[in-house]
Amino acid sequence: MIRFLFPNRFLRPSHLCSLILFFVFTCFAPHARAQDLDKPLQNIDDEITAFSFAPDGRIVYSVRRNIKTKKYDLQHDDIWIQELNGKRRRLLQGDKFNRGDQLFSYIGDALRWSPNGRLILAQLFTTTVVDESGRTEDSFMTLALEDNGKEIRLGKGESTIQDCFDATWLQDNATIVYLTEAVKPRMLFSFRYSNITTGPSGLAFEGRTFIDSDRISGTNAAIAVERNRALTGPPRLQRLDLLAQDDKEVATLDGYEGGLSVSPSGEKVAYFIDRETLEVRNLAVPDHFVRLRVGLGVFHWAPDENRILLKRATERKSGDIVWITIPTLLPQPPGKEVPILQPTPQPILHGLTIRDFAISPNGRFLGVVLPGKRNLMVFPLPG
């Protein structure tokens, strides 16, 4: 029996009719006409699955690519780069990217640049056929590339790291720090290292488990949310020196729902403590923080760090994007109820729906991926 393999799901032919109807509805739904935007500075007219701005303004992005075998329809995304002059080069041709003898599908899930803007980590969400019955397993794989498309052999071994999530480069542009599952499915993680020269280097902060982490820009440090393996204690906000493996506790949190993000200067951190409330904290003076009722979503910091740009929908879901102003972070006396403020959202881009977005490192540009066709458009960052 022929089956159709896509990331995150395994579709039998009996489901194909409903899938086709869904695609037809999506392509011709009325909202497509409502997505007329002001003329963008750039438009990449492909089906974008992930993208990232380089420090110098170039854009690396993955594009959906379907390939066929005798038994399966697979997805193997291409990876491209757009130069500052607008020229585009393909770094990875998906139909030629294979590992081992097992069939697998993958989608470009996230892309990360090295500090020097010459190296790329491509996080791929994979679905692999593991036996003759067609049983599949989902996982993450990270591919290391130079910006000319050459695969980076870690320690002269493989260019990929299996079961690797949220990988980043340290400041030496050679060491990779990433998370691996400690408690499945993606409930708790452990840190591991790899290096261009020496290859896999083992565990960091051995014996400890974390829910989430985010790097402090321009440093080898990160802010992480730690939780014990038994999930019995409260989440604790930690500052981690990823190279020296030193740590310092910042605060004990009342809850953690996701979205951990350190501001560009490294002075503030924001995260959701529940599905409605965003907490913003001063990292130097941790008892100075505010809570804002904004609803769970995905956000990025404005360059001045006085606002965040919030997509009012979770990751991989579509929603509008709005500015949220961050009030002054005030001391919160221990043992007293923390007030929850209600900011007024300021819509941008005419309140239209987007699927994914990012602000360029220099703070000048906004990249958005629209639902439906999923092309990438770049605008000046709206005020």
C-alpha cells in the first residue's frame, strides 16, 4: 500500500481526499485577497518554511521541496541564501540530501547564523521510516553549513547532529551548544557540546535538566529555565556560562509556559508564566519586573527594548502582529500579589495575518511570511 510521508504525520490514502479539500480551500479562501500589503523592499516568492537574517543583512531561508519515491511522497527542503545585492544561491539541494539507508522526510524548522556571519546551523524536523511496516519516528537533526554551501564535518565526521534541538554557535565560531531530550516528549532537556575540530564533546551541566534557554547576544552566556527531572520543584531562572559551565540563579518563577527571550542588550528577559501573562524582568536587578496580560504568542524585542512585537498566535500558527509597550520595571516586594497590567496593543501592517516573522539584527527591517503561499516579504520596521 502506498503511503504519503510528511513531517509530523503519516497520511494514509484514505485521508487524501480531505487533505486535497483543505488545500483547495486554503488556496482560494477569501483571506488571500485581504493580504494586499504596501510594496515590500524585498519579496522572495517561494514557499518559505524558515528564515533568518544574517548580522550583515543577508537572508538564509528554506524552501519546501517535494520528492517522490516508489512508495512515498517525501519532503526534502532546499536551503537558499539571498545576498545584499538581491542575488540568490542554493546552499542545499534537498533531493540530494540523504543520511544512511533509511527513508526520511524533513522540513526546515529553524536557521541560526554564527557570530561572524559565515556559518549556519539548519535545524530540520525529520520523520523517518524505521521498519518494513511503515512505522515512523519524529526527531530533530541539525546540519552545519558554510555560507558557500559546503557541509561542515564536525571533527572530520558527520555534518549533522542527531536528536539536536535549538543549537547555537559560541563566540569562537567553532563550538556548538545544543539541547537534547532528557524527558520526552520535549519536556526537559540537557545541554551538549560539539566542535568543528574535535567533534562531539559530551554533556554540559551534567545531571541538570532545563525547560528552555536563550543566548545572551555577544557572549558565551545564556539564560535558562531549570526544572528538576521529577518535575516537583518550581522552575528557576538561571544565568549559565556555557564555556566555563558556571551558573548563577536569577529568580524562582511562579510558573513557566514558554517564549523565553533575552533582550538584545542582555539587560532584560521576557517569558510567559501562563497562557495569558508575560513577565518581563531586569536581569541585573531581578526583583524589578512587571506582568502584562497579552495572551500567549510569539514575540521579538524592538531595538530600543521598550517594546516587543507580538504575534497573537503560537508558533507555526497564523495571527496578527502588534506592538506591546513595556512599562518601567518596578521592584516587587516578596510575598505580595504582583499586579497584572493590561497594555494596549498597537497593530501594524494593517492588522493582517502572518505565519512567521523576524526583526533584522540591526533593527531596521521586518521579515514576514504570509499564510497560504508563504512567500517572504521584507519591510522597514514599522514604528
